[in-house]
Amino acid sequence: MPQQEWYKHWFNSPYYYLLYRHRDTAEAAQFTEQLLPYLRAEPPETILDVACGKGRYSRVLAEKGFDVTAFDLSETAILEALHFEKENLHFYQHDMRRPFWINYFDLAFNFFTSFGYFRTRREHDDSIRTIAQSLKPDGYFVLDYLNTHYTASHLKNTEEKRIDHLHFRISRWQDEEHFFKQVQLQNKEGGLSHLATERIMKFSLGDFTEMFSYQGLQVQEVFGDYALSSYHNKLSPRMIVVAKKVKR
């Protein structure tokens, strides 16, 4: 499979969800408890969860009374998420590069570095356009991304994890434009099977400010972690960008 499409098979793999299963609803609840008061968001406002995975954030938001619509490219993730659908929670399989509902949502979220996977800048611009168009005027978009500068200086080159009797070997590296993360599975004889090589674009705050502005989104605030601490270019582990859709 072409390298640029690594996410299509990896996000449908049971190994992916096993490796990242520590990302649970408790973590999602903790972050939203910080974020929603800042946004002055109150039910029954409408929320779009972009690249929702199995819907851990969507479920937390729906439990709080919001009207939540969520989509993801992964068929595996959405099939599982559909088990949690209810009156104020709906899931769709959808590609963020393609248009979705127009001028409908009060808020849009993209959590846990669920961006930066595509091969070209145009594909990422198309994704931002989808999100911007989905928002009502004066609606807010929150992008939760890694901080490129911090990640570049704190990259852990090799790591091994044992989960449910499985032995994963993880390798990380970078070039000028991307971070790479190769995931391999080791068998009892010591042999390695390649599962995926993740590739994430090194977008800076300046890149996002430019992309957002082009789509009518104006950056309002940037936080550096899930406690909503101030963003520092070199010290913050995350880059959580809050933008508002401005009227044109």
C-alpha cells in the first residue's frame, strides 16, 4: 500500500486499538472538563467531532447533553462507535477532505493529533475547509495537535511495549517535514512483522494560522497542554489551537 495511505489500513487494524487503548474516556472527560467552560459551551449546542475514532470524546460530550455528530475514515472504528448511537449522538464514516454539513455546528473538535496524515498541503487545506464550512458564523474550532518543536527535541527513538502477551517494537525518527513512527510486532523467535509506519506533518503554529485564515477561521488562543496552560514554543508538549469562524 502506498506510504501516503498508511492511515487507511492502520486505523482499521486491531493492533492499533490495542496499542492505544490507554487513551480512554476518563482522559477525554478530564480534557473536556477544562475546555468546555473556556468555550462557554452549554447543551444543547451542536458539536462536530472530526476523526472521532471509536467515539470516546463524542460519547463524553453527548453524556453532557450536547447534540454530537462525529465521523471518521475508519470503517472498523465507526462500526464499533455505532453501538453507542442515541438521540443526541450520531456517527458516520466520512473522509475529512470531503465536504460535510454546511453552517450547522456551534463547535468542531479534532482531538489527539488526528490531523497531518495526508501527503499534500492541499489535502490538509481541504480538511480545514470542510471543518470551517461546517461551522455556523462565530462558531469555534479546537485543534489538538502535537507541538512540533517540543516533539522534535524529545523524540524517543526506540521503545518496546508488552500488551496482552504481545511484544511491540516502536521506532521513531524525523526529517525536515515529518515525524515517523514505525510499529513492529515481535514473535517468540525474535522476528519482526511490520504493522505500520505512521507519518505526521510538522505543522507549526504559523502554518495553522495561515491555513485557518484562508478558510475564514481566526485564531483566538493557543494552549500548551490538556490543563490549558499557556503555550510555549519549546516547552509545551501540545499545541491546542482555538479558532473562531469570522463573518465574511
